[in-house]
Amino acid sequence: MSRNALVTGAARSIGRAIALRLARDGLNVAVNDIKASTSGLNKVQQEIEKMGRKSVAITADVSFNKAVETMMQSAAK
């Protein structure tokens, strides 16, 4: 059974470090951040995939309930 995680704020700082650590620990990681951080989000997704883990970058503002619902549905795929 594969282990999966979703990390918000993953484009930079602590969120990025957490996402990369989870990937190093063998988890597949869905990464999330706001639209303004898309470039950093795509970079961390690529780094995770280079480790041999699955990853998906999801742009969403977690301050909006509907965006969180959509993000969770995307991460579950």
C-alpha cells in the first residue's frame, strides 16, 4: 500500500522542506500553493518526481472552502 500526503504552502520555506522530506521518506506527495507561487510549486513537484515518487501540483487558495474541496478531489486521483 502506498503512502500519500498533501502539503499546503509547498512552493517555499517550511512547506517545501516538509514536502521534500516526506518524499525522501517514501511518500507520494501532492503539493499545493497559491497561483502566484506556481513556478516554485512546479519545481518542488519535479524534485519529488526525480526522487521516484508520484507528485501532483495543485494551485488553490485554501482560504476558500470550494477551492479546498476541489484540491482534495484532485489529490485523491
